Amino acid sequence: MFRVIPLLLVTLAGFLVVGTCAVFLMADWQALSGAFTRLEAAVAAQRDLRAITIAQGFDHIYRINCFADGVGVLLGAILASVGIHGLCVNGTHARR
């Protein structure tokens, strides 16, 4: 019984990390879409190099944020899967 509690906490923490990072990923994805649209508009309008560089900077910022949030989702999923695997293995040993 006492082996199950830490595994449940690890699994719960993994799902919590996945959910939290997914919420931030969706917010950053929307911001990235807007930044990319502004970058395309600046390039299409043949604006000066300063305006294009600023738009490209914002685009890169949101790309990095989306990458970091995606890594958080993946790491949380790994944490949850380790906890689920531990629960399955612990349940198998308890039946013997």
C-alpha cells in the first residue's frame, strides 16, 4: 500500500505538468500565429528593414516559447508514464 502512494503522486504530478504546459502552449501558439501574420504583412508590404526585424524578433520569441512549452508537455508525459508503469509493475508483484 505504501509503495502505491508515491507512484500515484508521480503520476498525478505528470498529468498536472502536462495540463499546465498545454494551457500555456495554446496561449503561445495563438500569439505565434498573430506574430507570424504581422511578419508576413510587413514583408509583403516591403516595409523598411527595422520593422521587418522587429516583427521577426517577436516571431522568434513566440517560437521559442512554444518549443519550451512543448518540451514541458513531453517531460510531463514521461513523468506520468513512469508513474503508470510503476503502478502496473507494483500491481503485478502484489498478485504473486
